Amino acid sequence: MERRSFLCGLAALIPASACLGHYEAVAEPLKKKVKITDLKAMVVGRPGGNTLVRIDTDAGIRGYGEAYWGFGVKDIMLGYLREAVIGADPLDIDPLYTKMIIRTGGAGAIAGATVTAISGVEIALWDLAGKLLGQPVCKLLGGQYRTGVRVYLTSSPENFLDPASCREWASIVKQHPFGFNAVKTDIQRRGYPKENLYDTTFDNARGQNRQLTNEDLDINAKGFANVREALGPDFGIAVHTHWELDWNDALNLARAVAPIRPMWLEDALSPEFSDSWVKLTEESPVPILTGENLYTRRGFMPFIFHQGCHIVQIDIPKAGGLLEAKKISDLADICNMPVCSHNASGPLGAMASAHSAAAMRDFKGHELSVGRFNAKSNDLPWGHIEGDPIKGWASYVIHDGPLVKDGRILIPDKPGLGVEPNPDYVRAHLAPGETWWG
């Protein structure tokens, strides 16, 4: 075994208690004095949208969480997880997380909707613990490294081959009320329609083929050069793919966009670990990032231990919750890898994710799903928004002061997550057939 792999492997043996000494000390006076009395869940937005979860206690204090979108998440919460947590001490978060994983073996507890459902419940437990103990969640996760978490906007110009279109888009991005200083922009794949080179029945090249044509490479080299020129030399730019390329063309794309010095090339290969990830990482002239489709620290282990990427990206309300994400970041830190956060959650899930990010040492950037900010309406996993999506984002939760400012998610200095679902807004945006807390 290589020395690097051995040292990284040692990190997997570090127990949760090693980074939670503060939490254990603060929680001790209340241990076994509060019990969970109920777990409720409801889906927001569209069918299969994001699931909100609420945990009630006999102390009259409630915790709120949000899980990543997907059909079946609510059913798992109510069918498996509710029984697992009722009657338990809500401060036993890591043991309850383990219990939920064990109880859901029949539902595929190593990944997918099951871990997503557990993530939402785990987030609600942390919110509850923070309220019971009178501290922000990030303080309980081992300590707060930062008061604000850098965010990036996922957005693309109308036509990134047109410099004027890019400049118009860049002006809108720079004037955004959240003060973004980084974006994530999609690649384009055209192929040669007349020759039907991609030979796909889907309506875009991503459908059934992992290859880039020379024209595709030229288009992306020119398009991202226009994006860089429009945004300026110091604005962060990430190159976004959707797990869609083979190894050769992922490397070709990395070389094509290298002149703009991107923050990273995201999810170029299929999500599963393979030696192709290691080869790409070793040969790429730009940082390689992946992780949004991985679950728990075990899913991230091969990428971290075998250096299958340069940057780890965790979708925290999907991959296992706040403490599991912190454990993943600790593994990455041992191997000198920075961490980012993918985010397709509503404001509650995003704020929860930011608490975990604030407790991570080497954190690089947090995605923020605010929709197409120059559109009149948006259909997002967490709800349909009429008019300004920024106002909709802020209306989703009850909070004090701005949630995002100067390109940072601001961490509330309040017990728990510091935000709660806004009944007026959420009631008006429940998925069809859903009722308020079931």
C-alpha cells in the first residue's frame, strides 16, 4: 500500500466524537431529558420536489430539515424513519443516523432516495439540537471557520458564441443583489446534425453519446473565452458538464478551456469511480471536481484515497446530512483536497448546507439555486416562483436580516439553523395533493 493511501485510510477510522467534543460537552446536561414525539413530512413545489421534514419533541421544540428532490423521499421518511426516531433522545444524532441506515437496508440504505431521506431527517435533528442547546448548528459541528460561505451562481449567456450576448449577461450577473463573484456555466454540444454523427433519438447531444466533435471543442473554447472576457480576469468561472463524456474528450475539453483558468471542470465522467477519473485528474491542465452523485463517506472514499479528483463536491442534503458531510470534508482535508457544495435545495436546505460548510476548514464554494434570475417565472424543485425569484427565495423562510450578501451566505448567529419555513409561502407552494405537514 502506498504511504499516501495508508495515511488517507487512517482518516476513515477517526470516530465522529473526535470532532464533536464541544457538542458532547454542551449536550451532556440535556441527555435523556427530551424525547422525539413525531416526525412529519411534506413535498414542496412539484410532484417529486424537495421534501421538508419536521421533528417534534415533548419539550415543545421542533427541528426543521429539507431533503434533496426526488420521488419516494417522503415515503421513506414516513415508512421507515419515523418509527426509528420516535421515542429517542434527539441529541443522539450520530447514533440515530446509524440506526436509520441500518433500518433501511431493504430500501437500499447505501445511496439514492434512502440516504437522501435520512439526510433531511438528520438536518432536522441538528436544527433541533441547536435550539435545545442554544447554539448555531455550525458551532456544534466542531466549530465555525467562517461567518459567510462563498456562493456561485449557475447560469449561462443566451449565446456564449456572441460576445455582445455575453457582455449583456455578465452585466446582469454582476448587478445581482446577492453580489455573486463566481458562476458555473454549461458546455455546449452540437455535433453535426446534417451528418447525424451523434445518432441519437434525444433532442440534444447529451442523450446517448459521450463524444465531443472538433466543432464542439472549438465552440466551447470560443464560448468560454467570451465568458472570461465579459466577466473579467478575477471572476470565478466553473465549466459545467453532466457526467456525459468519455475519458478522451473530457481531457480534450479540459485542454480547450484551460486558457480561461476555470475554477474547475465539473462532473466530466460518469459518477462511478474508475481509473479513468485518476487518469483525467493526473493529466488535466485544470482542476477536476466531482461528487454531487455520491453518497456517504464510503461513496467518496475511492475518489479521495486514489486522487480521482482535485476537488470534492458534496450535495449535503442528499449525501448523508451535515455531520456526514463534515466527515467527508475531514477525509478530504487529510488528503489535501478542498471541498465544494452542490446545491439544488430550497432556502432551508441551502442554509443547512451552509452551516456544515462553515464548519469545514478548506471550503471553496457553495452553489445557490435561485433560478433564472432574469426570467419572469421559474419552475424549481423547491417551488414555482412568479416574478422575482430573489424575493421568492427570501420569502421561503423566516429569517432576520439578509440571507446572502456580497457573494456569501451569511450564517445566522441564532440557535439551530437560524431559519424556519415560512408558513404563508410554503402553504402556497405545496406540491399537488400535499397538505400542511400531512
